[in-house]
Amino acid sequence: MEDVQEKWVCGFWRRIGALFIDTLVLGIFGYVVGLLLEDAFVQLGGWGRLIGFFVSITYFGVMNSSLSNGQTIGKKILNIKVVDSSNSTISLPKSFLRYSFLAVPFSLNGAQITNEALLSYLMYPLSFIIFGGLFSISYLYVFNRVTRQSLHDLVVGTYVVNAEVSSEELNSVWKPHLGVVAGLFIAAALVPAFTSGLAKSEPFKGLLATQEAINSNEAVKYAGVTEGSSTFTSSDSGSTTTTYVNTQAFLFENNVDDPDTAKQLAQTIIKTYPESLNKNLIQVTLTYGYDIGIASKWNSYNHQFNPQELKGSE
């Protein structure tokens, strides 16, 4: 029975191969559109990811439906398709619903979410969708070897199968898999309850205030601030540890090599986060570009400052 199932249900690597081809197709499309509309995409900032979301959900929604025999370009090349339990292609609405369960967690992951949202009750549903969805999808892709259905297939009752093979009766999904998926969603929903206190503690609280001050700069569209350390080891001098505060600031204009803007942001760090004076380095990474989900283009330049020297030059 296992051999028969494998002949109808598509294997893991062929399915991943088709997804890689489709991702490449969308990436090329996004790159070409980006050449024409770069300035507009830059001004959209984090909202630009919505463009990639709508392009990809339209592509996969239409192509995986009966309108295209359940086959995207990648699936056509590898001779696989999306069908229901009766081996029939699915309707357009069902195809859009299917892909939305895959697209939403991936689109939200990496989105520019405001501090207000991260520190509010909104973080609970976001964590549920993003982390619960991503981990569940990945888990089922790898471990559900009988039906090879991931989360979006289970929700709407679809299969990805070899196109020229007749359907066969399949065993149902192994029940412990469903238990693991439920556990992953529950754990994801509870994560904010354990991390909410982080925002009230130092240094996180101080870094948030610094981030808000940098974001208020008229040249900055969005910024993130972190602190940390790096260790360099050599046979001659042993280990050397460098502590730093780093900000990556996304600019409205392509002035990433402007030392005055970088110095201004570094001074903002010193004024709003006094602990930075105890660090070895303040690094300001100025970035210009866009991310539309299916393609991105970035231009960055790193500026480094000695906190004590910067303080003395004020």
C-alpha cells in the first residue's frame, strides 16, 4: 500500500522543487517590476510587502485551481498538480483559501510591526498566526509522510499529486501529527505571555526609547536598535571583545554614505541611551531600498563611531 500511495501523492523533494521554480518565477517578475517602480516601492516602506502578497496569492490562487489544471509553472515542469480527494482540480475560491493559509504567516513574518503592536494584546494573535503557522507548515511538510499534506492542504482537503497517476485510497493523517500541530499553535499563542515583561526591563526599555527618537528623525522612515558584543580571537593577541550599540535606519532618500546623518543618529543614541557611553562602538547602518516580499533591493553603508569621542565633539 505504501508504494501505491507514493505513486499518487507527490514526494517531498519534487514538491519543494516546484516551489523553488515558482519562487524564482515570482522573483524575476518582482525584479523587473522593481526596475520600473523602485521609487514608489521605496516610499511604501513596510507596506510594500502587500504587493508581493497580492501578486503571489493571485499567481498561486489562479494557477493551482481548475483554471490551470491545478498546476503552477513549477508544477507543470515537474508534472504534479493540486487536487481534492477525488483527484479533481479545485475551484478558484478554494484555491485562494488554500494558499492564504500558507501566504499569511510567511507575509507577516518579517513585516515591520510597530512597537505599539508588539507591546499590546495584538501580539497574541500575531504570534499565533506567524509562529504557529510557520512551525506547523514546516512540521507537516517534513513529517507527514503518508498524505504529504501540509497545513493549507489539511484545511481545505487537497493533495499535491503526480499528474498522470490515478488516485488511490489513502490512510488518514496520523493522529499524533494533529496533536503536534495543535500544540505548536497553543505554544505560539502563549509566547507573548512570557515575553511581555521584557519590554519593561532594561536594556530593552531604553532601546525602545532610542528607537522612537531615531524614528522621529525626518530622514528616517523606520529604524531598529540593538546592542551586543562580538569576540575576535587570534593566536597573537588572544581574545578581544567589542561591545556595541547598533541602529539600522531605513532612509527616505538614497543618502546612505552621508556622514552627517549617521553622526546625528549616533548622537541621538548617546542622548537617549546613556549606557551607550560604556560601549566600545556605536554603529549606524544607513539603508535605502525596498522589500515587496517577492523581491527586494537594498543599499547599505556602515558608519562607526567611538562613543567617548562623539560625546566630546558635541
